[in-house]
Amino acid sequence: MIGRARNWGQRASLSQAIFTVGVLLCGGAAAFAEVPRQPYDYADLVQQICRQYAAAVTGMPPDLMFKQCMSERHCWTSPGSVGYQCQLPGPMTWHGGGY
């Protein structure tokens, strides 16, 4: 009976040690992850997507499609500004299955 208790204790401490090593290895890998080379610009990303969309759609002028795409994504140009500003999307909501 005492031998069984000792084996169980050794197994528990071994599993704890393996878990601890796993956590340390995962945390160490995250520390060495690459840092993005340029800052994230939501407005620039939306512009690229809308330009590709406007180029792919036929039946409407590309400029009109681009402006409509940007407007639907809550992007606008400020007076005196060169580029677009976009409102960041909020949390997703569920509408109960319909609109």
C-alpha cells in the first residue's frame, strides 16, 4: 500500500513537471515571435479591399463602386486630409436570425 502511494506521488509530480516545461516552452516561443514591420492601418486595409472589389465588379464605374464600398465600411475623408479615416468595427452582434 505504501509503495502505491509513493508511485502515485511520483507520477503526479512528474506530470506537473511536464506541464510546467510545456508552459515555459510555449511562452518562450511567443517571446521570439516576429514583430510586425509596419503598424496596422485599418483604413489602408479597407482601401485595398475596396479597390480590388471595384476593379472586379462590372456594370458600374469603378470610382463609384470604390466610394460605395468605403462608405459601407464607415470610412470617410476629412476636409484637408489626404487619406481616408475609418471607424473600427465593433463587436459582432446577433440579430436573432433575420433583419
